[in-house]
Amino acid sequence: MKYLFVLLVLTINNVSAQTNNMMIRISEIEIDSNHLKEYNSILQEESRASVQLEKGVIAIYPMYQKENPTQIRILEIYANREAYESHLKTPHFQKYKSSTLKMVKSLKLVDMDNIDAPTMAEIFRKMDI
């Protein structure tokens, strides 16, 4: 976990001047409860690989609703649209997509935009890492 946040800080510092080009998305996913444990394991593997191996992936941060763990949300931040498109072609994403297809009950991709881009570079500096 520490490695993820250090990587995020370094990447955000390098990208802070280019925040207008970033692609930000929230994936809203509902998982079949019979497959939740398996899905979470596959998602964790994919998100780690994406952040560690792909320079253009600033963050892939999966979360779940505490009161309804089948409701998954993923904050995705890419350096730009090209980084996102490249991400879709990686072996780890392709493995995630093909192996979880039967587990996903619904998927909604919500494209977002930042309101306070200069603060983004400061977010992880506050963490004691």
C-alpha cells in the first residue's frame, strides 16, 4: 500500500502541469454476490499491475460500499486519453475483463472532470508514508 501512495505522489507531481489533459472516471459496478470474493481478488491484482506497470495510469483505486459490498466503485485517473486507451490493451486488463464478465451484474462508466486541479498534487503529501 505504501508503494502505491509513493507512486501516486511521484506521478501526480510529474503530471500536475498537465491536469487539463487527464482522464478521470468513476466506474460503478455491481457484482453478483456469489462471485464477490473471486472478483475482488482479480480486481486487486489488476489495479496493482496497472499502477505499477503503466506510466500513464495515475490511479486505479477500487472501493466498495460498507453496507453493500457488492457495490464496487473504482476511481480511475489517467494522464490522458491515450494512456487510458493503452491501458485497455494491456494483458492484465484483458485478463480482468474476460475473467470477471460473468460476475458483473451492472457497469456504469461516469466520466468526471476536476474542479481544483492544483490541489490534486497535494492530496497524498499529507499522508504519513
